[in-house]
Amino acid sequence: MRILIYTGKGGVGKTSTAAATGLKLASQGCRTLVMSTDAAHSLSDSFGIPLGSEPVLVAEGLWAQEIDSLRETEKRWGSVQSWLQGMLQWAKLSDITTEEMLVFPGMEELFSLLRIKEHAESGRYDCLIVDCAPTGETIRLLSYPQLLGWWVDKIFPYERRLVKLVRPVAKAVTRGNLELPSDQVMDSIEAFVRELEELQELLLNPETTTVRIVMNPEKMVVAEARRTFTYLNLFGFRTDAVIVNRVLPEEAGTGYWAAWREVHGKYEEEIRSCFAPLPILRIPLMPSEVHGLEMLRRVGETAFAEHDPGEVLYHGNIQELRSENGERLLDITLPFAAKEDLQLSQKGDELTVQAGPYKRKVLLPRMLLGCPIAGARFADGKLSIRFGERTAAQ
């Protein structure tokens, strides 16, 4: 099983590139599903075939799906929604559309992501291609399972006990009109988070899942791709290729397009220097609009002329534990990060690494438990954290 996650700034051709990859894989005999988790679906427009919330056969060996986030929410959040509905009725919030209050921001997209796990476990497909939302939303979604898992492990048990203690009091005070969450509701929340943790384990397996960043050779797009690459590394997701789309060909370097061809050449060189040693796949600007099976096949053949799209195209460690001169060091690769944006903190067996607006909690391996941070160094895109001897109290 392979899972390929396609992400990139809005408008770079991410969806058409994901669809083209699916067609290329299917032509090689790989049972492939291309699925869109973006709330603003455009996968059906790309294929030129109507799609629904369940997989639809679009070519031999290729299926496509536009996930209905509302449907997924109703399926997985039923008992919690029922309790929230009762609470809103008790609060006399009849002037607010109940459905708008029953799902927390970002939850619909998380329910959509769980379909990845469902399809991976079904055995019906050899490869899943995920057409994600633009980069900022993708990073938030991919980081949610870890944050929610931490909440369930550290905070949720205490909240659950508190609710159990307060439930009879609340019922008496409100004369039975307000019901605090039942055990069934609390079980649903915990089961949901545990499913997300299992999904994250699947997505963090570098032999199964890799991310491919789609970009155009333009200043703002390249800048966002660099930030995306940093944050994906921060959360432990393996990027195995960069796809540069809509590159003006050499023959376009005259007349009106001469200046644009020069700009593209400049940023292609910057992409090569920034993202090496990642494979950089190049797709020229096609002579006509890219939609429909014929044009998508052409894009797929061009992009993967020298590579097998189903292979892991780059192997490299994001996080490594090593010894140096008798000291223990933890290396975390953070390309393009700025030293002044990095912050470290340690509490018990947890190490918190912050890069700009994003924060990741790293569970320390057993050999580092009780070892305080003795120092850190950031150079050449790598954060090296040095740990001291285990304290006597430990």
C-alpha cells in the first residue's frame, strides 16, 4: 500500500497533477484511488466526469472520490451531535441554526481524513492519492491528530472524571433539563481521537506515505513551498519529491513571453538549489488547458518520464538519535527555518519544538528520559539538541 499526499499553494495545479499521477499508476496495473479532501472540490472538473462521496470508476484500474465532509460528520459524530443539540435546546438558542453549532471548526476536514484509513485497510486499492486543501490548511489538519492525542492522554481523563462527579449535581440544579455528556458521548470522543492517532501512525510511516509539493516557478509560490517543507519536517511527514508545474518551455522565450521565461528560469534554479537532494519533477506549460483523461495522461507521462510514481522517490531521515563524544544528541531536520523562530522547552518525557507559528510535541525515546537539555545548535537546516546526564531524582 502506498499513500501519496499532494499539497501546494492554491492554483498551482495540484489537483490536475494528482489526477495525472493516478492515471499513470493505473496504466501500470496499480489499483488506484484519487480522493479529494478539499472542501472546494475540483477533481470532477479535472477528470471531466461527475464524482460523488463514494469512489467512482473513471478509467481502467482508477477510481476517484470527492469526500462529503458533512456526511462523514453525521456518520462519526452522531452521539456527540445529539448531546450538543440537547444542550442548545436547554440554552434556548432556537434562533441559531443548530447544525451550524454542532461541529467545531476543522472537524469536518478531520472526519474526511479518516476515509484514508478506511480505504487503506479495505485492501481494495494498491495506492491512494490524496488531493489535499492548500498548504496552510493541510499542515493544520495533519498536525491535529497529535495535538488531540495529547489532549486525550493528558487532559481528557480528568475532564471525564469531573463530568461524572458533576453530572448528578447539574441534573438536580437544572431539574433534569440539562444533561452533561454521557459515557457514550465521552466514549465517542475518545474513539474518534484514537482513530486519528491510528491514521497519523499510517501517515508518518515513510515506507507507506510520502508528501509531494506542487509549485509554480514564481516568487510567492516558492516561498510558501519552502515554509511548507519546513513545517512538514517539523511534524515528521516525509516529502519525497517536488513537482514544478506550468514551466514555460525554452521556445516561449521570445517576444511577449521572454521576460516570463527569464523569471521561470531564475526560480527553477532557486528550486534546484533549495530542495536538493529531493527529486524535482518538471511539467511544462501545456499547449492547451489540462482537463479530461487525454490531457491528464499527457501530464502524467511527462512528469514521470524518468521515475516510477508509485515508488518512494527519496529516502532521508527527518529525525535521528545519535552519540557524539559520549554525548547524546537528537537531530531534527528543519529546512528553511530561521534560528530566531525556533523555541525549545522540555517537561518530563516531552520535548516541545516550535518553528514560527507551529508547535510539535516530541515524545522522547527511553534512553533520553530524565535527561535535561544541555544545549542546542541550529546549522544547515538541522536542529541538534544535546542532552545531559540523567538527574539523580530520575
